[in-house]
Amino acid sequence: MAAPSMGGVMLPRGNGQTVRLPRGASLTDLAERINAEPAALVTALFHLGEMITATQSVNDETLQLLGAEIGWVIQVVSPEDEDRELLETFDLTFGDEEGDEDDWSSRPPVVTVMGHVDHGKTKLLDALRHANVQSKEAGGITQHIGAYQIVTELEHNERPITFIDTPGHESFTAMRARGAKVTDIVVLVVAADDGVMPQTVEALNHAQAAEVPIVVAVNKIDKEGANPAKIRQQLTEYGLVAEEYGGDTMFVDVSATTRQGLDELLTAILLTADASLDLRANTEQDPQGVVIEGKLDKGRGPVATVLVQRGTLRQGDSIVAGDAYGRVRSLLDEHGNKLKEALPARPVQVVGLTSVPRAGDTFLVVEEDRIARQIADRRQARIRNAQNASMRKRISLEDLDAALKETRQLNLIIKGDNSGTVEALEEALMKIEIDDEISLRVIHRGVGGITKSDIDLALADDVIVLGFNVRAEGQATELASREGVDVRYYTVIYQAIDEIEAALKGMLKPIYEEVQLGTAEVREVFRVPKIGNVAGSLVRSGTIVRNAKARLMRDGTVVADNLTVESLRRFKDDATEVREGYECGIGLGSFNDIKVDDVIETFEMREKPRD
Ligand code: GDP
């Protein structure tokens, strides 16, 4: 390979060869692939006008620009692409409906409720859950599993609707960001006594960006001051024009409290779905879908709520969900009933996975357990690599900079028994306010026990591992205690917050405060050869101690600070301290500007406990 010079550094030329890099790779990663020195790449990029350190992650365009310069074609592979390729090696694809369209059957719409905080999303979801014809029949209590299906009547047909029951927009966007398009219809909740608020607009933007039709639920119409017309008015500004005003968005006035308008809301959802969506799925193909929620159940082990998107999920299927795999041991609906199979748009709890997948992970059913396992293993390896890479980046130049600026960071890994508590804990911890000098960072979070790979990750830096309702598993316990990794277990959020707060305080630099030791008044100034001026003084208060810090005051102002009592004498003898009411000679080192009537204040700096 030719080795041309680039800004004085030798670089192997690619001659148009292709090199593949994962998105967010660093120059060090590229260097490894093309067998070059990272420093040479830093220099090359510098000559192209970009200052990037060897371990920083580089954006796609910059990588390609650099590639072109040194004769390599750089192909940036996104995690989604990587996963697609992984599946292709097993002759699998995710997301494509298979089969003859004529064989597809219609499926229920999947609805996500969004809106501003306190506008009644949770209450509305609860109210709708009880509007369920079927659950009344079953007499069962619905459990929270992250999604539920209810059945309503439209034109004498029983029509199911699936509601995603995870609060917050994050889950919607997180799933979308990961390519899992789950939601068919967004119900935008706006409180009639409040109006359009920032998160209303945010929700609206998310829905419009995803091209998901919106049904507006104008909630709390039972309240005094409720003004449903104002909501319609306000939303026209955002392109949502009510049908009664000639637009095509259905607005329904509801009260989650009095349950008024719920049937109308359900009807509006179905009508909107029928009018603008063709919701059909192939029930015959290999089942696929998305994980809505995952948790570790004390008795049953990992349990994932999944939404089947196509195909029919059955007991006994070999399944891979994210980096978890297993065989479907049982399928349970939101009432805890065992199901034999789950059709498209059915949310269902899957028991039988080896670990807990994350919300937004996709799942596939494959032919054999072995394939499920291989895919899961490969994904695990990839996640581990990405984590290691990001760890490497963290203990890099950037951190060195940070260290020099003396900002400090406490890193955490949070593991818990379900995604809700993990999120809640993370959120609560992030709210701890300490000081600008110190920051808290969650470098990894997940559902499930503390594994060996969590401890591996913790080893790379100062990391505290928090287990919320979970423990470290086998090898992990051993590794943690051998390597001295700080693993802490909690069952109460407040306790975790208190301890982390204390840990953060422990990292603060000490604060010192000045403590007065004694003052002395200058009565006479002596010139002592070789030493300089000595203040013949009378101690007015406290004690003057040799080597104490001092400042000189004249007429109430500070003449000099940062002085030290370098010599202290009583008559002809050296003294270590002289108390109030006694006379002494004080020498302030090379500082000679001492006058009669000056006051020498002495003090020491003591560490102050933080409160
Ligand atoms: P979220 O933050 O959007 O999930 O809002 P919540 O469902 O927690 O509701 C916020 C508050 O509004 C709670 O105190 C509810 O009881 C109350 N609320 C919700 N819907 C209604 C309603 O239709 N009428 C009245 N009067 N109060 C409601």
C-alpha cells in the first residue's frame, strides 16, 4: 500500500476501497480499520479544517470527507442497518408484510394518548379501560401491562381498539426513533379549563411528524370555567380544524371524571381510522411486533408486554425481542387470562424470555430456538461494543479537559425490576441539585438483574451501580466484590436519592471559612537588621499564634492581606503564642509597611462542613 504524506504524517491510501463504520465512530475506530495511526487522521482532518480528537465521535459527513481525502470510501452504517443485515444473514426481515394483500384481514387501530401534563391522560386511559364491554363481562380487574384492548360497538359491530398505556411522549418518540411505528392514531388530550399548552404543541408536532391522524379529546368539560370552543379555536392555529368548522379533525368533549363523552370518543377513533387508514395485517405470516414494556417479575422471571403487529403469536413460538430470546411459555392478556394466540394489534404479556427486553425493541418469531439465540447473542455483543466504545470516549481528552477544570462527575448504572421504576429513579436522581462543579450521569440503565456486563462497564470508571428491587446475578456478584465495584441495592426511591446525594456531597471540594484567632494593635515600629520592620504590639483580643495568617488594617481598611506571622517574640524570646493583654513583637516577613496604630488581624482557614 502506498503511503503518501499528509501534513507530514504517513497515511495508508485506500485507493477507493470501501471501509464500513458504525454511526458515531471515532478516528481511532477508523484508524483501526485502515491500519493507520489515529494521530495521523487527527492531523489530516485538521488540515481539512476540523479539530476533532482521536476518540471523539465523528459525524457522517466529516467521516466521508476525510475518507475521500485519503482515498477510502467510508460507508457509515446505522444501528438499524446493522440490525437489518444481521437479520438478513438469517434470511429474515422485520417490518415487511408478507403474502397476498387479499389475504390480509383488518386489524384494530392502536392508539396513543398524548397531551400536556395534568390534562387528564392517565385518568382518561383509566376511564376508557372501564368502558370495556368485554372486561365487564369477564368481571376481571385490568392490570397495568403497558397496553390494553377494549371492545366497543359501532353500527352493531363489535370493534376492538388498542390503547398504549405508557405515559409520556418519550415512549412514543423513543419508539419512533428506533423505527418502531406503533401508533395508528393519537388522541390529543386538552383540558378545557386550561387550553393549549407547550406539551400539547409538542405532542401535536410528534404526531404530525409521524403522519399519524389526531383525534382531539377536550377533557374536563365538567369543570367550571371549561371552554371547549376556545380549545377548538386555539388548535386551528396548529392546523387542527374541527369538523364542525369545516376541517377534518374530530373533536370530542369528554370528562374522564364523569365519563361523559367516552363512547363518542371511541366512535371518533374508529371513524377516523376507517376514514384515513387502511388497517390490515397478514395473520398468517411469522409474527412480529414491538415491545411496549418489560419487567422482571419475582415469580415468573422476565415478562414483556408486546404488541403483535403482524402474524399470530402463539404459545411455544421461538421468539427474539431485542437482545432477549426464549420460547413463549405463556401469553396473558391485560386481565391475566391465558391466551392461546394473539392476533395483530393485540397487546399481550409474554412469559418465557431469558432476559428483559427494552421498550421499543422489536420482536420476531423465528423457526428455531437456536436462531433466536444467535440473533440475541449478536445483538448483545453489538450493544456491548457500543458501550465499550462510549466508555473509551469518556475517559478521553474531553474528560481530561473536564478533569483539569476540576469538574467532577459521578457515573451511575441503574438497573430495576421494570422500566417505569428505572425511569422514575433516573428522573428523581437527575433532579438532585448539588453544585455546578459536580454532575451526575447515568451511563447505562436497564430492566433486570445486575449482570456481569454491567459490572464490566462499571469497572471502566468511577461508577456506582444501583439495583432497584433487583440483585446482582451469580458471576456479577463475584466480579463486583473482587474488583471493588460499588453496588448498592434499594427498594425505596427516597433512600437511593439520599445516598446518592450524600455521595455527591462527598465529592465536593471542601469549603474553608476564616476563623479569627486574635488581633493586636501596633504601638511602636522597630527596625531590626536583616529581619525588617517588627511591630511592637499589644494583643487586643484572642491569641496571636506564630505562623498564623494575618492582614494589616489601617483606619478600618485593609492595607495588606495574605500575610503570615513569621516571627513572634516576647521581649527577647521567641514565642509560639501570645495571649490577650500581653505585649509582643510581630514580624510579618518581608512586609515592612507597618505604622503605629495599625491593627494586625490573625486568622486561620478551617474546613467547613457542608450541610
Ligand atoms: P396527566 O398528567 O395528563 O396524566 O393527568 P391526570 O390524568 O393525572 O389528571 C390530572 C388531574 O386532573 C387529576 O387530579 C385528575 O383527577 C384531574 N382530571 C382528569 N380528568 C378530569 C376531568 O375530566 N374532570 C375533572 N374535574 N378532573 C379531571
